[in-house]
Amino acid sequence: MFQFFRNRPALLEKTYQIAERAAWALNPLIAKIGYERVARLITPAEDFAKERVFGCHHCGQCILHSTGMSCPMECPKNLRNGPCGGVRPSGHCEVKPEMRCVWVVAYENSRQMPIYGHELIEIQPPVNRRLEHTSAWINMLTGVDKQGPAGWAPIEEVIG
Ligand code: SF4
């Protein structure tokens, strides 16, 4: 069943869009209840679904909709801004030859995603390991997932 969803990026992005809108609509209520309290309630279900559909590694900064619904943390090098130079001609990974490169899958999927597919070229901040095993949904609402480390700035800000 989970493979059914994994192979349908357009369905996954629509589902994500609905969930994201619902999360923002509920944000005032969630803030009132308390982000930590809600995180404790939703994290088990979030982990369960994401592990099975995406092979989630619980980074706490989910960017799946920007990476063709292909989890960049599945990459053995955890690359979040495109592939390394070792992608095999077959499209497989140089570290795990049995696996297709997550960025090849991301590219293929993003071409089937009319809503978020264009985000594939966005520059992602370095992963913040302190957010591991926290709720990515709650981190999205609080904005902590968008904060880069001190000294880091998106390329658009660097080049003006
Ligand atoms: S080939 Fe792809 S999945 Fe493998 S290490 Fe390089 S970028 Fe990551």
C-alpha cells in the first residue's frame, strides 16, 4: 500500500498541500494548546506514515514537497541541494548501488508535480541536527525549520 503512494508524486503533493493548509488554519489553536504538547500527540503518527512512504529519517525539517517527494536524508551523504558527482549512468547511487539516486528520483518526480515541482531548484539551508526526532509539522509552524546556522545566508542574499 505504501509503495502505491510512493509512486504517485502528484497525489502526494496534493495531499501535502491540503495538510499544509489545514496546519496553518489550525495554527492559532495549536499555539493556544502549546506546540510541545501537540508535537507529543502528532509525532508518532507523523513518524509512522513518513517512515513507510518516504523512508523518513526524522530530520525534523521536512522538505519533501521541494525535492520531488524523494527524501534527501535517504541519500547516504544526506545531500539536500542536488546530487553528488557519483551518480551512476544507470541513475543508481555510487554508495548504495542497489538504490536509485534520490536526486534522480527527485528530478523525475518533480516533473510530475504541477504544484511544488518548481521548488526543486530552491537552495535549502544546511540540516540542523538539533531538530532530529522532532515534529516537522510543528517546526514548520514555529518557523524553526527555516532558520539557518549563524553565518549562513541563502545565495540570493549573498549575491544581492
Ligand atoms: S549518488 Fe545520489 S544518493 Fe548516492 S550519494 Fe550521490 S547524491 Fe546521494
